[in-house]
Amino acid sequence: ALFAVVKMPKKKEKTTKIWINAGNVSTKKPWKVAVPILFLLGIGAWHATTIIYSYDLLASFPVELSSREGFTKLGDAFSEGEIAPTTILVKSKDEKVIADIREKIEDRPLVSQIRPSTSESDLYTQFSIILKANPYSQEALNEVEKIRSELEDQQVLVSGETVKHVDIRNINNRDTLLVMGLMTVLIGLMLAFQTRSIRASLLMMFSILLSFGAALGFSTWIFDLFLGYSSFSYRIPLYTFVFLVALG
């Protein structure tokens, strides 16, 4: 209505034969066009499965930023785990039980040291562990998740930044699969309703999903190759999926 009220100046339409010719080639020789394009998109989609996702916010900061520089200096002088110790809370005051738990933790390959707590409790025993690795790295997250899993039967609670990101990772993985699955099904049903063809709907969804995977794979490869980002935020796949698939 607004465009009808505000009369837009008429512009001379420019014609081009590029897309007409491309369309003619695609319809006359579909497999010769489809096969190389599918192969190219397949390479990008395959690379998307090899992406390393990061839970370290500092890794996205410029190298010269003081907070990131301070973290680097701390890691070089002491241990990267110093920035975020992991707290072990044992629901027991039995010295034998505590000693057994400490021994199990000390034997872990990524545990640098164990520090006793300065606070006292009548019900709990608390101490902290310092990891050798970056507490936000996938390596550290896997290590803390194993510690929590192995000590679960011994009434042990684990807290701290690293284990918090373990839970964030698990929730994000679940939500990503759920949202992607629901979006794919619902958009597919909508397309089937609009086109009145299940075959057309499936074909469009396949092409859109393949384009999404290729876009994600190639873009992260470019960032890695030219800008030196070897890992990417765990939020990227879901955000990219919402925009590329819904808009696509």
C-alpha cells in the first residue's frame, strides 16, 4: 500500500542472458550440472562435521586485549587451570573416603594439583582441583565430565566454570538436534502444503540442508585458513541453521 501511495520512479529494466543461458544448460544437461555442484557442496558439508567447537569466550578476543594477555601469562607461568579451578564437594567427613577420592582424582592425567579448602563444614568436605589444560577447552570439559561420572556413586558434587560448560554443552547438543529436527519437519510440511507435492518438498529441503552444511563448512574453513581461528563458538551451527534454512 505504501509503495502504491508513494509513486516510485520507473527505471529501465536491464536484461541479461547470463541466467537464461544457465537455466537452459541446467535443463538440457541436468546431470552434467548437478554432479559437480553436488560434489562441491558435499565437500563443504563434510568439512562441517570436522569443526571443533569452543566454549572459551576469551579465544574470540583479540590477542592484544589485556584480559586475554593476562590469561596467557598466567598459563605460561603457572597453569591455565588457575583461571577457573574446579570445586569437589564430598558429602562425607570420613577421612578414608576422602583419601580414596583424592587418590582417584590425583591419578587423572589432566589434574595439575589438589588444593584443600579453607572453609569448614560439619557435613561436607571441600577441595579444589587445578587442571593442566585450558578450563574451557574440549579436553578439560571431557576430563571433568569423566571425573563427575566416575565419582557420582560416591556422593560427590562437582562445581565450577568447567563443569558448568559441560552442562551447557550437553544442553546445547540436545537443543540443537531438537530445533533442527523440528524446523526441518515443519518447513518440509509447509513446503509440501504450498507445492502440493511431497517429492518437491523433499527435494527442496535436501537442497537447502546441503547448502547449509556447505556454507557452514566452507566459511569455517576460510576463517581457519586465512584468519587463524581453529575453533568456533558452539552457538554458530544453530544460529546459522535458523537463518539459512528458514530464510532459504
